[in-house]
Amino acid sequence: MRISPTEIAIADIDAWRQIHRVGSNFRKNPKWYQGQSPVQYDDDTVGVFGLNDPKKASARRKLFQNAGTKRIVVEWEPQVVQLVNLTIERIKRDLKAGKCDVMKWWTLMTADVLGDLAFGESFDNVKNEEVCSFQ
């Protein structure tokens, strides 16, 4: 469906797959993908999903392709499970005491998981029950 002279909406799954598949000849509209933030205005300043140049997108995708492989997920699983279990213990403890800020615990846990996976060690937010101060 045409929304404007420069924009269409696709509601067909087969068409969507054809348009968005890797190697498609369809190009992303820079006004949409690169205009979401004042600091993301070209291929050098956007994240992996906003790249318009197919060659740059392919090179960037190669950097990330191993992160979601089964081998990597299985390798990371014990660290994540351990952190989830500790977080659940803290939540249960707080609930027994009468109240619990679940959002706080999920936020601390998320930061710890990201720190562990991105930097090789947890920030220990859940363990220390507060946001790491980096001092």
C-alpha cells in the first residue's frame, strides 16, 4: 500500500522476505534508517541495522555473525543461568521481607549479563545489590 510518494507499507510476508533478505537489491531509505537520531546521519554513524551501503552492511554483519551461533550460546549459557539464579534468589529474599523491586533486579541482572558477555566479566551489580560505581 502506498502511504506517500516516497513510502509504501508491506503487509505480505513473502514480499517482506524478498525485500529484507540479505543480498536484496532493495535499498534502505536513508531518511528513515539514518534519520532517527541527529548523530546517526550516514553509514559511518549508524548501527548495523541502519547501514545503507550493501558492502558496508556485509562487512559489519560478518563482525557479528558468530555472536548468535549455537556454539557461542551454549558457551555463554552457564554464566547467564548462574546470574539469573542469583537474581531470582535476591527477588525471593526481598519478597519474603515484604516487598520487591523486580525492575531493579532485572536491570542489575541485564547490566551484569551484558558486561559478562561484552567485556568478559560481570559488573557484579546483582551480587553487590547496587549499580557498579567504577571507582
